Amino acid sequence: MKNLIWCFVLIAFTSLLVQCKADEQNDEIANLVDDPDVIGNRPGGGNNGGNNNGGGNNNGGNNGGGNNNGGGNNNGGGNNNGGNNNGGNNNDGGAIEANLLDDRGLPLNIVSPADNPITAAKIELGRLLFWDPVLSGELDVSCATCHHPDLGYADGRRLPIGVGGVGLGLGRIDGVNDDIGLVQRNSPTIVNTAFNGITEQGNVNPNQAPMFWDNRANSLETQALLPLHSFEEMRGHAFGEEETLAVIVARLEAIADYQNRFQAVFGGNNPITDENIGRAIAAFERSIIANNSPFDRYARGDENALTQQQIQGLNRFDAVGCDDCHSGPMFSDYDLHVLGVPESPLLDFIDAGANDDFEFRTPTLRNLNTTGPYFHNGVAGDLTAVLNFYRTIQGNGGNGPGNLDRNPNVAPNQIDQDARNLNLNNNDVQAIVAFLQSLNDETFDRQIPVSVPSGLPVGGNID
């Protein structure tokens, strides 16, 4: 009997030690979240961060956020414990070499700028601003209008309808038929844009994170304010572009709930400023992350997370050269490339992209199942169309009926050499599409406020 009692005591003491150790590790993880000195520093892991689903909208399209409020290391992530999937070792499926997985799983921690640390109150303030049409000129559009959680924090359209629109997603129409028109570029997701600009080595600098399809801005804090200025997206005819921020600040100052929330989050005598508006929205956007896709689990050692077809697709993805541009954990190099994507039939002008050279940023390949259509102008309706377009570029089929043609405004020798060097065949398409499905994770925060401080319809005219 005495021995039995001592056994129970020993078990209880051991459990207490384990819990204390776990609490200590959790405290260390929490400290990493907002420490600017740990950019890219994950002592145990090789799992890098990510990026937005294709950049941002022209004239301010939201290039959203993503942040793990718990932060932390990836506990040695990045390697697949040798890289074998117990499925053979040929190049068309089976074993994945460990170096194909290094630095590709998303991390469990994010990094905020030193001057904009994450807090729960700041995230909630940012969420309310994100959903409140008080930020729009004509009080009818919010950030969430084109970045809705039911649509993967995108809008499901080829090109968004901003000011004057009514409805959501594919059901949204121009409700006033005025001169405002469509937003010029496809609406990206905000999921995982906490990791914008992350390198293959796992370095993240949130102050230099590239934004928009043409990389014209850096940081979520900067990006968050640009849609407010955009005529098509949020401003409309209500006031001139130079008046935008002054008008919006005055509106928020007239709302007691916003006065109290800004004071609690930022302090000071005049906490409602355009800079703090950007900081709050950016904090919310950073909180929207999805880092537990089947691929992430596979990269962390779960050998059953991928199907054999997905493993084959990953091998072919690398073998044919897709990873030359779609590299790192968010499968984007964040660089500008010329692909010669055809012009949108919905626009009556040519979009020449960055530097008027038809350059657009490499989009991420994460969460593609909820964030189509694809390319900077949404001309590709599905992933098969995307891959067949690359086959058209390389001159290896893909130019059959219904497939996309190259942009006649772009000379063949102007198209990026990496795209021309791809070696895709018809069999690769199905396998690579299957692999891309392994990058989907829909466990991100979808919370919608019941109401917003302005009293306006939540999300704008989306019902």
C-alpha cells in the first residue's frame, strides 16, 4: 500500500514538472511574437513564413494581414525527418528529398513592427475598422466588401466592384451605374500576409513587406490606408483624394466608441490619427493566418498528410521549374515578372503593370481553393487554365480551345526566362493541381462583428 501511494506521488510530481516546462516554453513563444529582434529567428525550425494570395488591388486593393497571436517557434519544422514518404523514391511520386521541404512550411510565429506590437484590443479595433463603411467616402463600402471571410478574405470575382456596388462576391452588381467602374486588379486574400516578403532563409521584415500586384508599397501599415484614397475602391465622389484622411479622422473622432477604443489602445491626447488607423487595421490583418495545411503538417513530419498524387505533384512542381519563382514557404519570390497574361475583357484600357513593362508580382500559391479567379486581373477561372497558360508560354501545348492566349502587347522575348524554361506536360497539370490543394488551410479567423461603432451596415452594402 505504501509503495502504491509513493507511485501516485511520483506520477503527480512528474506531471507538475512537465506542465511547468510547457508553461515556460509558452511564455518564451509569446515573447517572440512582438520582438523585432527575432525576425526570421526560429531556433528549432526551418519553416518559413508566407505571403498574400497574389498581391494587392490597384489603387489600394487590400493586401491583408496575418498574425499568430500566440506566436512561437516551429519546433524544428522544415524537415521531413529524412524526407521519405514510405512510398518509393522515383521522381514521379514517393520519396520527397528533405531539401525540397526545408524552409517551406509556414512558421507558428509572426513578427510585428517594433512600433506596432500586437494586442488583443488593437486587433479588435482593427477588425471593427475593417468592417466599418465609415472609412469609405460614400459610406457604402468597407475593407471586408472585397475581402470577406466567406470568400477566403477575397471576393471571388475577376475584378472587384467597390463604390456604388450592392451585394457580395459573384452576386455583387453596380447599384448606381455611374462613372466609377471596376477596380483595376483582382482582389487578393489577406490571409497570411503577415509573412509578406519572407525569404527562403526565413527572414521577415514587416516594415519592408512588399504590397500590391506591382510592389509599389511596403508594410501592412502603409497598405491599409491606400484603399481609402482609391476612387474606385472606397473614396468615390465624396471628397478629393487629398482630403481623404482628414475627413475619415474627423468622422471617427465624432464617434464615442471609437474615441474610447483608440484611447485605450494608443493613449495620448489625440489618439485618432491616420497613422493609428493604419496600425490598427494592419494588426487585425496580421492576425489572420492559416499555417496548418496538409503540406505544413507534412513538412513538420506527418508522413500521412499528403496523398501519393500530391507527393508526385510536388516532385514535378520542382522538377519542371515552378519553384524558380514560386519559392519559399508561401511559394512566392515576391519579385516582379513578365508573363504576358492577356488583358481583362472587363477593362477598356491596357494594364501595363509595374514600370509600364507588364511586370506583376509572383502570387502566393496558398489557399487557392477559395481565392480564385487567378492572375492579376482574374482572367484564369481555375488552376488548370493557369497551368495550361504556362504551357502556352513554353510552346508545349495548352493553347487549345478555351485556353488563354498570350498578351499581344508583350513580345515573346520579353516574357520572363524562367517561365519560358518551364517543362510542363499534360500529365504534370493534374499532379501539380493536386499538390496545390495540399496548400489549403481554412482554419483562419472568420469572425464578423455583430455591429460596428458607426451604426452603418456591417461590411457595407453587401446584403
